[in-house]
Amino acid sequence: MVSAHTQGVSRRLTILLLCLLLPALAAPVVAAPTTELHVKKIAADGITVLGEETVGYRWLEQNLPVQGDGTTHYYLQGPVFEGDPWNPEEDTNVLEKDMGAVKGTDLRDICELVGGMGEEDTVRVRAVDGMSKIFPYRNVYEPDPRQGPIVITWYRAEDGYVSDYHSGMRLIFFADTSTNPDGVHAFGVWDMHECFDEEYWYFFQPNLPTTTGLSVQYVSEIIIYSEEEATGSIHVNSTPPEATIFINGDETGDETPRTISGIEVGSHSVQVELEGFVQSDEEWVTVRVNEVTEVEFNLTAEIGSIAVSSFPMNASIYLDGEATGLFTDAVLEDVPVGERTIRLVMPGYRNATQTVEVEKEECSILDIVLFSEDGTLPGTGMITISSVPANASIYLDGNVTGLRTDAILEGVPVGVHTIDLVMPGYRNATRSVTVEEDGRTALDLILSPADDVTGANTTARDEPTPGRPAPGNPVKASVEAVLSFLNSILSFFGIGESPTVQPEPGDTRAPEGDAPAPTDTPVPPAQTPDEAQIAKNHSGGLYIGSYPPDMTIIIDNKKLVWKTPRIVYGLREGLHTINVEEGDPSGKKEESSYRFEALRAWVYPDAIAPVSLDGLTTRRWKTVRIGSETYKGAKFTVNGFYPAITIPGGAEVEGAKSWVTVLWDGAYRSHAIPPGIEDGETYTVEPQGGDTVSISIRSSPEGAAVFVDGFPTGEVTPCRVDGLSPGQHRILVSQIGYLPAEEVIMIPEGARTGGAITCTLREYVSGDLFIESTAPDAKIYLYGRYTGEKAPHTFPGMSIGTYDVRLVSENASKTIYDTLVRPGEVTRSRVVLAE
């Protein structure tokens, strides 16, 4: 009985307590004065923060100009209920709306803390209780005096500073006295009518304008909604410096080292060019807002060679003032292209200096006649050489003569020379002889069999000494040298031929072998002749799908009106962030039941790549560093997806069946990543044994581009792609106007072929979009992003629908809204821009 009574009392008390608390819980939150402002600037994508600051009222007072003197009062105007509600006379309900003798900071100065406003920007002034008002650039930066600056006030003489200033921080217009009959600083409703665009007028009730409703109290946030694209910077450096910089294929006019600012966030290609050096590979970098991305190029010099001969021979060769350690006649290999200086030094003769232009992968010929110290041409004599047995190869001063004993060497320069006789099975014989002018020196040698002396040199020297070309007949060489010298003298007086000596047919003085190609960077597949003649486009597309489908597509933080699955064409080449979200037209759904994770997808020019997002499966990623001694400097992809990363480099991998493909020596080398590898560990890959195989690829229709493990092959169907190693490979077949086909194949160890792939591409409904402009080379924007293309340009394979086309030139920009692309037609959009 007592227990039941106690429970009843307890329930009644609980109900009474709830009755007392519910009104309090339902009551609105009472806002309080604010003491600091959170200021930020949002990019055109509506998400990226371009600048952000938080400042207190004390900082504002001490660091920015103070508006107001704490004595002058400022007024607004309430609604006028009788007569003309606009009250041009400004004599009703004004003095009653005294905002007090206030001080504060100009909204314009506050905006400048985060980069300021552009002419097409707006700014929202938001209170802590959620109330807010939006103002355009003109009213903030170029206010009419009758409006005055928009001031965020933090001091009121009657109260003091916030938080004693009970309605601060507060937005107040510091109008002049020009329109008020009482001579007070009042911003009336007719001032608003004259100063504001209609969309910014404020009404207490329909047809009852008022300016007091614009005076936001308890201001806590200033948000600039900018039309500015989110940008960052790229710092480009090269060794050697002073290389010309190209970004997205366009010359910037800058040279390394240089930091280039104002580049839109996203992926961009960077290249450099320097005369005399091999053009760099394209490096793709990701630019992040307000950050500097570093990119470095180590340039390889373009090289050629110089064949240097002299009369007489055996002169020391200097290249650009540095001793080479070689003597004429010789070939200087791996000489950087450009103008080079050759100097020949020989005792008893004057030094000879001559410049020569070295061209890429070419051998420049240089013949020089040396003068004796008294200024005369060197004399010549003969050497008669015989041997027992005969038929020994004759070398003069270490150079092959092409003659065999018994023979006469004619036109040999006077002086001391070395004769070598070489014959298989016999010891090499070496003698020094002195040649006198117009004289004949005889040399008779008996060759000893190799068995007579242990360790005798029996090398058959049928080829010239490395680095020294074989001269022709010495007489012929001397005659050519003298004629060349005489011709140079005649040329000085304007007669005769150029002193440049061209090699005769069959001349063997060119350097042996080709110049070595750099091996630290993989060579991309060569273009076909047809491809080389076509100007490269910079845009392509993605086929975006999701599970489940019918999700709203988001590209680079920009929400599109389209849903999955959908072809989105006209995206700039490079890396893009792709996401989707569940649509909610009613706006009532609080939280999606699906969890989609944004993916990074590569857009290839003139191709369409597939992207698929799964809202039901949680993906687990780990970062693995890929290292290699053999592959160092080569490019690799993960799971067959671009972009390519340089070894050594970090990569994000997912799941237990991930692999990397290294493009090395023209082959696609697949390496499985061990499933047990931990996040942050290094996985070292090296070439494996076994042959690579070929794969045949066909499509209907033909002419589709083929990609292997994300790398463009340069091939179109039907084709055969060589160089696939055992392991997994991702094959992509893509053609504009058709949905792409993709397949992951496994090539087993020991396979003799990669097999064949045949695919039927399914056409999607599309049209073409041709965009032109009155301003030349205006940049074309679609989906709120630069496409990489400039007007005029045709975007093929555009999905049916409407597009907002924006063109930007150096002097102007303009957007054409709702450009409709129809099936099978070419839609023409012409944008008139100020030149």
C-alpha cells in the first residue's frame, strides 16, 4: 500500500517537472553579443576555402581603420505605415531608429583579410543565431555616400565595448546627412531604393520596406562567395636552369627557377625546354589551394661527336679549353650540341684553334693544317717498309694505314714517327723512324713467331685504335689538308668554296655506334605518323557509374545536375576527384543510407575512361612505397590505373589482389603486391625471369584507342600489343561516342601468348558542341572548370542535355547558360567577348 502510494506521487512529480521544462526547451535560444569574427572566402566551386581568418574586436580596433568617433549617432528607418511606404522625404520613423554613437570596422577592410571581393562576388554577414544578409560587391566596395560604408560595430558609447554593447557586433550603415531633413546620418528606405539592386531590398511585410531589417546583430561570420577559381602555385626548377616552362602544353613565358601562381587547383602537366638539351618528359602535378607544389627536372644534354684530324697528325686535342687526352686523328664522343672550340697543340708547331657547330646525333668533321713555328707548311717525306714474312698490317703513329708490307708510305710529315707491324701468329714489331723533307726512310723488319717469346702480343690489329679513325692514304690526306688550307685562304678574300670539309662517300671517320639514349626515364610509345600530324587535344571524358545507380554526380567538388550512369565529356586531361551522393528532391531526407568514397580518376585526351563508385562496400587503403634498383626512375601504375608514379614512390593500394605495373624497356612488367604487407612498408620490385608475350585486341567498331595498365599504347584496334609480362593487366578500349570496355586479364607463367580480346562497344546518344569566340584563344570552361581547350574547339561525344559554357579571355569573361546539345547534331555556341 505504501509502495503504491509512493510510485503514484513519483509519477505526478515527474509529469509536473516535464510540464515545467518543456516550455523552456521549446523556447528559442537567446543570442548574446559576439566578440570575434570568423572570416572566410569560398571559391567558385562553393566548397574550397580560399582564405580564412578569425579576429577579435580588439585586434580589429588596433590593426584596421576605425569607423566612427563614439560621438556621432547613426540612424536607420523603420517601416512607414501611412502614405508612401518609400517615404522619399525621409521624415518618418527615422529618429526613433537611433543606432547610437558607435565605432567599428568597415566590412570592406574585413573582407580584405581573406583576399577581398571581386566585382561579381557577394558577401554574407551572419549572426550567431543564424540570421544573415547578403550584399554585392558594389555596396561593400563602392558605396554611394547616401548609403555610406557598411560597418561592423563593436563599440556603443551608451554601453561600451562588446560584450557590454548588448546588440553587438552589429551591422550599421554609416550614411551621410545629404538626404535627411533633420541633418542626421540616416540610411532610409528611399536610400536603399536608390543604392541597392531590387533583389537586395528588405521588407518588413509586403510593400513595407525598412532598413532596420538589414542591421544584423550578434555578427559572428563574414563569408565571401567568390567567382574566383581555387588556385595554388607551382615552383618549377631545372638543372641546368633557365629552361622555358610549359604548363598544360602552353608556354608561360617564364624560365626556371620560377614560382608560377594563380593556377587552378587540380592536376596539371609541366614540361621544360632548354636549347641543347633533350626535352623533358611531361610531369603531372596536383595543385592544392594556397599551396606551392614543387617539380624538379634534371635535363640531359643533347650530344653529337667531332672527328678531328690534322696535318701532321699526333696533335693534342683540347675541347673548350679542356684537355681531352686524345691525339689527332681522333673522334670526340658525347659532345654537347652547340658551338664548340677545338684547339690543337703540337711541339714545333703553332697552336691551331677553330670553332665547330655540333648537332644532335651528328658527327662534325674538322680537318686542320698545322703550321711550323716559322709559319711555313710542314714538309713531307716517304717511308719504305718491308718485312719478313710480308703482308703485315702497317700502323703509323698508332693509326691503321690500310696498307700491308711491303709498301711505301708517302706524304708523311717530317719528324719522328712510330711504325707498328701486326701480323697474326707473330710478335708485334715497333720501330721509331725520322722522316726528312723530301727524303726516303727505309725500314726492314724481321717478324718473330709468337712461340719464340712467352707472353708475346699476338693481337691482330685489323681495326683502328678506339677513338681514332682510320685515315686514308697518307699522301691523299696531306693533299686534302693543304687544299683545304688554301681554300680557306681564298674564301677569306671572297673566292673559292667554303672551308668546311664534307666527308666523302664511304668515309669511315664517323664515330662508332650511336649516342647512348638516357635510361633513367621510360620512353613513351612513339606516335604514328598520322598522330604526329594532328594537334593534340587536352580534354576527354569519364563514364561515371555507381552502385546503386541514380546518384547525383560530383566532379572536383562541383555538383552536377546529372545522375549515374552518365558520360561526362569535356573534362581537362589529368586527375579529377569523382564522387556521388544520393539525391533528395524533397529536401526532407536527413541522412543517406549509402556511404560513397571519393575516387581520383584520370582523364585521357580524346578518350573515355570508366569510373565506378560503390556505396555499400567500405574500401580499406594502405600506403606502400615501391622501390627498385633496376627500375629506378621508371614509371609504374597501381592496379592498372593512371596516373603513373616514378620509382621510388609511394602508392595507395587496396585489397589482397593489388599489383603494380612498371613500364620498363618497352614492356609492361606486372608485380603482385604481397597481401600481408603493412601500411607504410616498402615493397621492392625487380625484373623477373621469363619472356613477355603479345595480346591481340579487336573491337567493333574499329579504331578504338587501347590502354594497358593505364599507359596509352598509341595503338588503335585492331592491333597487337607486345611486351606483357606474366601477371595481372588491365586492358581499356575506348572510342568517343561509345561506352568504354575494360577487362582485367591474368597471364600465367610460361604462357606463350596473351591471347585475344574482342569487344563490341555500345553507342550512347550524343552530339557535338562547337564553341567559338570573338576573342582569339579564349579559354573554354564546362562544369565550372577549365577544359584545357581554347576557342574555337569542337567537343565530340557530348551527352544530350544543357551546358553552361563560359569563355575567359585576357580582358573579359562571359557565360552562356543552357546550351542544348541535341542527338546527332553539332550545336554551335558563339560567345562575344570584349577584345
